[in-house]
Amino acid sequence: MSVADSSWSVASWQGKNASQQPDYPDADALDAALATIAAQPPLVTSWEIETLKTHLAEAAHGQRFLLQGGDCAERFHECTADIITARLKVLLQMSLVLVYGLRKPIVRVGRFAGQYAKPRSSPTETRGDVTLPSYRGDIINDIAYTPEARQPDPRRLVKAYGTSALTLNFVRALIDGGFADLHHPEYWELDFARHSPLSSEYEAIVDRIHEALRFAETVADGPISGIRRADFYTSHEALHLHYEQALTRHVPRRDGVYNLSTHFPWIGKRTAHLDGAHVEYMRGIRNPIGLKVGPTLPPSDLQALITRLNPDDEPGRLTLITRLGVDQIEDRLPRLIEAVQALGTTVLWCCDPMHGNTEVTESGLKTRHFDNILGELEQAMAVHQAMGTYLGGVHFELTGEDVTECIGGARGLTEHDLERAYTSVVDPRLNAEQGLEMALRIVRSHQHIQPGRNGSAA
């Protein structure tokens, strides 16, 4: 959106159809909670956002690679040092493998410090003779199956802000304190992953990086600037629009307004409606934004959404996160790429191989098979290569904990293993070992892929 577009305001979305929004019984309590949030300091800064936008523009042209990952749905009680550190560890391990194998800088974006709202296919859930509102994430209600727990509570909005701030504060302290120092990747080790069949391959990469660092610093006669820390950004689905509006602000000496709850908000598949409230809100903010693209989105609708969300073709503004499923990607993705090429616009193509490959076991547990996740990712790479475009990023739901939620991987998890450590309350996640294996497999598959002439719009 042009900053001179007078048809948009921070509240103009309220005149559109807003899907996936909670129904609060007490409007005054909601207003009070939003006023409290609006008076708080921002969670991120505009200069961080602009730096990320520059990095995403470079990724769109094949000069960087986006690694976006984290929890399906954050829980308030999981805001602990151990869990946050484990999430950061697995992303740092994966980025180390990617930066070594792809030979380009990695843009690290976590799905945390705000991923508290979840879209649902039904507004209600029925167990036996009892029907209650669906669990929509900790920012709205609680997972416990009681009328009181499932009632949307606006006080949770304030709790979400505070928990996001605590998470961000700890992540920044770790990064600034040298946790991401390439001289000490042992800081990132996860105890349970030491016995992984992949550990020796990962350790060999670490050893080679150590050797290269020692050589480079010997030649430079001192430490190399930038090696001791890493840029790290946050992201979440901008689902709860009242919450997002409360943290959307004008910034001194900059044009337009920024969503200062996160660096990189995205629009989910269920809310990507051209005339809907989510698209209306997102078209006006200055952040880089993501758009989830599912298999039912017609190419013509994708073109219309791109034009609405990024009319000025601003570099780094728009990331298309395809989530098509292993059985449909070969048919659907080429049509979407052709639609973008016909516009002549540049986007960052990113693959989310998780959401299109969810299945349900006989016992009723949601799961995803590692081979299907990898299969969609490999097909995405192949299609982009064939069409002269560049797959510049990946988007995973994963955790640093030793969970058993996805089938397969190097350890060969089966349906019988799922009940051992299945803790997700919404969607299944890769564990750290599976995430590391996925990074290694990306490198292997990426070796022969070269970007097109201008990245996404070759």
C-alpha cells in the first residue's frame, strides 16, 4: 500500500468481515484490556523490521535463505528458560547446517513470542453430549474442557503481551550474550539428540566450520566481526485483529505505521480473503508480511491478493508461503508460479511442507509423516528449478523438546511411538532431531538448484 493511501486506517479492517475472531461477552472488559496493551512499550522496533525486510528482499533474489520455525501454538505456561532455550537451539543448529551447505546467510525467524492464537475449522467442539467453544489459543481461552475455561477472556490479551515480552527479552539476552557465537556451537546441543543417527554428520560440519574459522582469524590476525552473534526475528499469524491493532503504531521520522508486536506477521489460509478484514489490516502496515497459499486458492485470486498487499512491488514486502500437500504440489505450484510471473512482480517463495500433510491415526491423533514433509519440500525445489524461480525459504512447525508427534525420520518413529511424548494441543511438530535431519536433507536437495535471473520473478 502506498503510504499516501487515505482509504486505509489502523481501524479500517473493522468495516470488513472479520473471520476467526472470538466473541467476547463483556465489551467493556475487552476495551480495557486493549487500552492496557496500547499503553505498553512496543515489543519490536521499526529498524529491526526494516532490516528484516532488506534481508527478505535479498532472499527473494537468491542471496539469502529464510528459515522460519517454531511452535504450532505457544502456551503461557511454557514460557520457561529451558523451553525457550531449546527452541532457539534447534533453530541455530538448523541454520548452521544451512549456512554451511547453502553457502549463503540464513534469515532466522522464530514462530514465537506471539504465536498464541489459532484458527479453527469449527467454532465449537462436541464431546459426548457437551458442546463448547473451540480452543482458539491461550490468547483467547484455555484448553480445559469446561464452560469457564472455554469462555473467551480479554485478560488473556494482556497476558499474551507480557509473555511475549518475557520471551523476547530472554531470546535477546541469549543472543547478545554470545549464545549464537559460532565459536561455541556446543551451547546449542540438546542432550537427547546426542544419540541421534545424524549426530556424527552434524558434528563433522561443526568441525569443518571450526577449522575454517581458525584459518580465517589467523589470516585476519584477530576475531572476525559478526561471528559472535546472529540476527534473530519473530513471527506469528496476525489472527486476533484487535490485539494486532493495539500494537500498531506510528513511528517518529518514518512514513506509515508498523505492527510492533512482531517483525513478520502472516495471513493464514483461512483468513486470506481479498475483501476480508485480515487482508485489509495487513495491506496498510509497513512490516514485511507472509501469505499462506493453500491448494484451493485460484491463481487469479493470488494475483489479486498480491496486488492488494504489495501494489508498489516493494522489495522484501511479500513472502508467499505455499502449503499445498505432497499429493497436490506438483499440479498446483506451477500454476501459482505462472500467475506471479505474469504479474512481473518479485516475491519471496517459501515452502511450508507441514500443514498440507496432516493426517489422523486410528487412535485419533493428528500426525505428519516425515517422508511426506520432505517429499513436498523436494518437489517444491524441483518445480522452482524447472520454472526458473528460486525457493528462498522454508517454514516448519517444530520444537526443541524430545516429542514424538511426527512419524518417521532417522529414528523411524511409528504410530506406536506417538503416545510416548505427544504434548501439542493443536498440530504435530517435528522434534529437534527431525528438524536437524530436515536441514541436512535440504542441503542435499539444494546442491544442484540455482536461482533464476532475479530470484522469484525469473
